[in-house]
Amino acid sequence: MTDLEFIQQTLQLAAQGKGLVSPNPLVGSLVVKDGRVVGQGFHRYAELKHAEAWAIEEAGTKAQGATIYVNLEPCSHSGNGKRTAPCVEAIINAGIRRVVASMVDPNPKVNGRGFEMLRSAGIQVSTGLLEREAQRLNEKYAKMVKTGLPFVHLKTACSLDGRVATRTGESQWITGEQSRGVSQALRHEYDAILVGINTVMKDDPALTDRTGLTRHRPLVRVVLDAGLRIPLQSQLVQSASQSPLLVFAADKEIFDSMGFPIYTEWGNTLEERKSKMQSLGVKVVQVPVDGGQLNLPEVLRELGKLTISSVVIEGGAEVAASFVEARLVDKLTFFVAPKVIGGREAKSAIEGEGIEHLSDALELRDLKLTPRGADLEITGYPK
């Protein structure tokens, strides 16, 4: 087998850690001796060893003089709280002769230092093989360590003419079973799922990860609710003590000035509503308001402070528009059903104010089109 084929295997191994590593990266590793795999492993946060350590341990004495393949630069520092020893040390101590890696670790604590230490120890280092694929695999981790902000993935399902519901509001189900299954798989990959209060009021969603797969961290449900009017009997509030629920509200000054309607189940004042929600396990975070809506960059900063490294936006059309218009989306996925709904009053996938000129449209690059039964999944990245 070639270096390329072995690196492809490390990417496949790394992907097995989806849902199990955040806020750490997805890493897979192979130790190869005389063209044969003698050790392999992938990172799982709960099991302290990194991928390279698992692979070297499995290889044992066969690691001496072998090549180790890894999709991400081996770490040159101890993990948080010194949970893990540096992988570079393990590689050097094992007598590895050669390291083949896909990409530099964007973490400022590493960022090339691991490769430097390996070369200084006389180990041959080759980098850049399937680099683009490796970067895509760890796009959430990369954004978080470089900016302190979560990676934002907007996902929606719509008809061929861009509608997410009929004029009467019927929306279940526009897309087919395969698309819905992929949507659940997406939830499993992300730390948080975000919707607006209108979606909660209309659909009463549970926003859970229904894949049945093990997660390292529970999926955080996030609701943008400036006026704290989420219903007491909603599935989200009723399950807040079991599954994290984070509600973003307007700060006190704005809240008092905006004249939000009175909701007797929560109380009339901000303090009353906030206190009752928190007693039920709901975490309320107040942020400034810009132009009548919550300050979205501040929302993302608050999520970053909680080490939430990725968020998938699932509803609704106004929330989607606000993130698109603010150019805060890192990735978009549309599941398009071969149906034409029509109707002037039927809701579109992206609403908001819209643009005046086509030159202002959000253009996508690196498009990937995947059939999902009768539907088509279209995924891309903003230019």
C-alpha cells in the first residue's frame, strides 16, 4: 500500500470519533512496519490516550523503525490539566523512523512545533498528504482554536422551489426518510443545535440527538428568545433538567424598553421569568440587541466561552436569514425534495429583509451534491 492509502485509512479511523472528542480534534493513526499495519487507534476524549499512543501501544516493539501515519500533527504539549502526555514524546521514545501527517495543527500551542521536535530528534517528517480532506474533517476544531468561536452550520430542508412549509404552515415532511436520517447524523456531530423562538412556539420541537450513538457531551439545545416567552409546557423546558437548554434573551435595559407581552406563567418582569426558568434547569444568558434582534456575534462569543465548538442551525427562516445576512455561517446544507409547493404565503427557507443586488448574494464554493433517496443534499461553504 502507498502513503496515500494509509493516510486515507487514518482519516477513516479519525471519523469514528465523531461525537466523542469535542472540544478536541478528530485524529486517527496507523503504525506501519514493512508495509503492514501493526498498530492503529483513534482519539476518544473519555479514554485519555491520543490516537498515536493507542497505535504505538498496539504495535509494541514493532514500532521500532516503523512509520506512523496521522491526519493531524502530533501534539507537542500536555492536554488540559495534563490529562495526556505529548504524542511527540511517545513517537520519539517508540523509535519511530518516519512520520507522515496530513496537516499542521492550527492550535497555537502546537502549530508546527510538533513537527520541529520530531525533525530535531532525527525523524523523517512528510506533511500535506490529503491536507484538504483533513482540514474539512477538523473544521469545527480549527475554527474554535483559532477564534474561540463555534463553527456554524446552517441546515434546512425545502422543496424544489425553496419552500419549507405550505401556506397553511404544514411542513412535515417535505423531505424523505433518508434526508431526515442524515439530519440526525449531523446533530450527532455537533455540540449544539440552535433555533429561534418562533420555531419553538409553532412546532414544539425536542431538538434531541436520536441516532442512539454514544456522545462525549450532551447536545446543547439553544433558543434565541429575546423576550423570554418560551412556553412552560414546551418539550424543551420540560426536559431541561435532563438535557441542557440554553436560552438567549435581551439584556435588562433593552428588555424593559421593548415592551414584550406579559406571560403570566412566567411572570411580568425579566427577573421573574429568568428565576422561574433557571429553577427548572434552563440556563438564561442575556446579550445586547442590535436592530431589534439579539446580537448574534455576542451569542457566538457566549457559546465559545462554554467551549461549545460547533452549532447546527435548524430553524427557522428568520433565524437562518439573520445568520446569513450577518455572514456568520461557515457551512450550509440544503436537503431539497423534488416537490413544488408554490404559494405567495408559503414560507421560504431563508427570509429576512433580503438583498437588493445579486452581487450581494451569498455565494457558495466547494459544492458537494449527494442523492438521499428521492432528495438531493447540497452542501457548500460561503466564498
